[in-house]
Amino acid sequence: MARQGVGRLSHSVCLVLTCLSLALHLILALFCLSVLQTSCVIPPPSSCSSSLSFPGTVPHGKQGRSHSLSSQSSSHKLPVSRMNGDFTKMAAHIDHKVEASFNIVNEKEKDKKLIQTKMATKVSQRISSRSKLEALFSHPLYNLPRKHLLEDDWLLKLKPKNKGGDSEEEDEEEDSDKSSEDSEWQSDSEEDGYDRANWTRSADTHPAWLRYHLGISRWELYDRNDPSVAEVTQQMATQRILSAVQKSGGTQLKLIMSFPNYGQALLKPMRQERDAETDFNLFYFSDFERHNAEIAAFHLDRVLGFCRIPPVVGRLINITTEIRAITTDHKLSRTFFTSPVGNLCFHGQCEYYCSTENPVCGRPQVLEVSLASMLPDLSLAPRRSWRSPWRRSYSRTKLAPWEKNPDYCDTVKQTPPYNQGTRLVDLIDMVILDFLMSNMDRHHYETFEKFGNDTFLLHLDNGRAFGRHSVDEPSILVPLRQCCRIRRSTLMRLRLLSLPGFRLSDVMRESLSQDPLESVAPLLSVQHLSVLDRRLKTILQAVHTCLEHHDDVIHDDLQGYDVNLYRH
């Protein structure tokens, strides 16, 4: 009986130990399964567009990312232990195995948390690496239906082909032109370094700058999706410079550069460091122009969806070979000199800041510059200059009328061309651009004469922007606060740019990274980028205040469209 009792007790102990072992192995199997499931979860691919109007954007690869994820999951696969059938050995080492099992469980918990942390980091990196600029330009607000353009809505057009001449001379001329395949303009001379040109009515024969000029319409300077704009910037940054002459007029030094394809660009040189703030003791009209401000203004104007600044790009040039050796401007050539530290300098001739006390110097011969594509010649496309109603006094003692009269906009609204059409909200768009980049030097603006008052405003001459980041200039925003008028599309884009997924500073940083000078140093400092978000909040707050006190604030340029499609 005693033996039978001992046998039953031993059998019971073995069963208990077996159940305990099975339970421990089951726990291990569950943890291993959860680890494998966690490591194999792959975030869904992004659906942002990869087409940009600037070169240099590369879609993010997916193969490398999936490979790293599969490698990570395979490295954490654990073998499942087989159940030991030797109950005697298991009973002898039960205490040790239980302790070891719990240690393994703790290790698995740590591994699980570590893997989850790594996966969360990878997902976060993937989200952050997604191009916010591409996502922004893929948004419906940046792809609104375009207005139907009539023939008179284009700034320039090719001459119509003469068919069936009225005289024998015209017939002879037409016959002689057959060999040139309807050629509009030919140049066989290459003695001055220019390309041999044979331009016809086909756009394929036109250089990029001419296609860009032919794309100017009543409503915009360029189409953001037009590949000609990217070609223009790329060519300005890389093509050989054939000529450099000083541009007449203006308060500071500017040069006109010519290229082999007959294109031209306006050069503004680097005068001060990027992170140098404007002296607070200087008046707004006493500051140097900045080459990086011209570049950043073009990108900001494009990010805001305006497309009213000519294409601008940065470039490193050699003062000796690309200015001094090729210039035919004798007044400019007489101003070159070598500084005490051996840098090549020049100052040109202008109203202000053109002297040996304010020279432009290379390091020792290399100089950073901005190059802005020239607009069509005034003989082909005359422009009208308008004095801004909110022009500053440009005096150290006097105040402008709008600074003394808080109801000044009531008078402006009754004055042509601001009393009808979109001219007032066009000007408010320009005010928003200027406030974001702290440009106090907007005394005039221009329009193309052909389009009369029913057209967009050209946002030219932005060299005095981005001078200060530590403070904002509230007076720039006075037209918005006094008039309380804004386009619906502009307001919706501003609200979109205030969201984390489309943060203005982030998309500007990404857009500027495509400029060649970004490889030398950031075109805008971190402070200048972050201040964009702060100023954007100020603009939205000003609009909110207007909406609280006025009814007719929004100019509905989206009338006829389903506005819900454009909400974010």
C-alpha cells in the first residue's frame, strides 16, 4: 500500500511538472510569435507625386527599406524548443529551468520593446523623409482648374505664317524660305561664341528662356509644371557666360550676363554673410541687397502658389574669367582692384554703395551670386510701373499718409484701379509675401501693359528681404489689417502651410535644397526658416481678427468650384 501511494504521488508530481513545462513553452511560443508579427509589419507606401518643376528630386526607394525590414525580422526569429521526455531529469532541474525560463521571458520582453521602438523610429523616419514639397504641390489647392485662355491672354505670340503672297516678291521670298522649313529666325554666326540658331515655329527649336517667355499669360508669369522653368534655372547655373555689363539705374550694383543661347540674366553679388542681420540702427533704405534673398524670394513665391517672380538661381562665378576678362563695359572694368588680403574686388558705378569703401570681393576670385532670368524686352512687352499706395516716405522724419490715417484703405478702395477687379487682393498677396520675408522696400510694382488692369502683379526686386529674423515688422502687414480683404485660395493655402504635414519652414527648406548654392551653405539660416512659421501665424491671426469685425473679407476666387475638395 505504501509503495502504491508513493507511486501515485510520483506520477502526480510528474504530471504537474509536465503541465508546467508545457505552459512555459507555450508562453515562449506566444512571445516569439508576437515578436515576429511586430517585426513584419510594414507601413503602407506613400502616395505623393514625384513630379516637380525643379530638377534634382529623387523618389525615395522602397527596395532598400523592405530589405532592411525583412533582415530585421529574420534576425529576431527564435527556435522553439522541443519538449524533453525525460521526466526524471526535468524534475531534477525544475528549479533551474523555471528560473532560466523567466529570464528568457524577460529578455523577450526587452527585445519586443526594442523592436517596437526601432519600428516606430523607422516609421517616423519614413514619414519625415516623405517629400512635403511634393505632397504640397500634389494638393488640390495647388492644382486648381486653370482659366480658359484666349489668344489675347498670352503676352507674346509667334508671327503668323504668310500664305499666298500678294506679289511676286512675296512668292519668291516664300520659295526661298522652303529650304529653311518655315524658319522664323536664323543665326549662322558663331564668331562671338553664341550658339548657331535656327528657330522655327516649332517649340522644339526654341531655347528654354524663349519657351518660358512664350508661356507668360494674363494670370501668371509661369506654370509651375512647365519644364521650361527648370531648364532656365539649370542653364543659368551652368552655361558659359559670354558677356557681363553693368545694368544702368538702381541704387546698387547689378550686372547683365549673356549666355550662348542668347538668354540673359540679372546678376546680384554677395555683399554680406547669410546669417548677418540688418543693423537695427539702419533705416530700411540703407541696407545692402542680398543675393540669397533673391533666391529665397523666388522659392517662397512659388511655395505660396503665386508664381509671380522670374526664375532665380544661385551660382559660383570666377570674377577674373567670367566678369573682368569678358566685359565690354569700360566704366565697370576701371573699378577692379586687389584688396590688402589678395582678394579681387570691384564696385562698378551706381547711386549708392559703389565705391572702394563698399566693394564686391571674391574669395580670392570666386564670388557667390544670384541670377534672375530676364523678362521679355520692353520693346516686345512694355511694363507699367505703379506706385504702391502703402509706399513708405523714405524719410528719416516724415510719416507716410497710411501711417497717420487708420482708415486710409477706405480712400484706396475708391481709387482706380483698386475700386474694381482683383487689383486690391493682388496687392494683399504681395503684402503677405513681403511680411513673411520682412521686405520693407516695396515702393513700386509692375504689370504688363498689354493686359491693362486685369492681370497679376510682378513681384520684382526682393534683394532687401530676409534681413532680420529676431523681430518682425508689423507695418508691412498694415494693408491687410486696414483693408481686411484676402483671396479665398490664398487664405486656404496659408492655412494648409500652417499644418505640421505641410509646415512652411519645412517645405521652404526642401525647396531651397535644390539650389546649387545650397551645397556651399544653407541659403537661409535656421532662424530665418523658423521665423516663417511665426509670421504665418501672425497673418492668420490678422485675418481671423478681420473676420470677427467685418463681413466682406473673403474674395471668393473659388466660386463655382466645390470648396470641400480643397479643404485639408
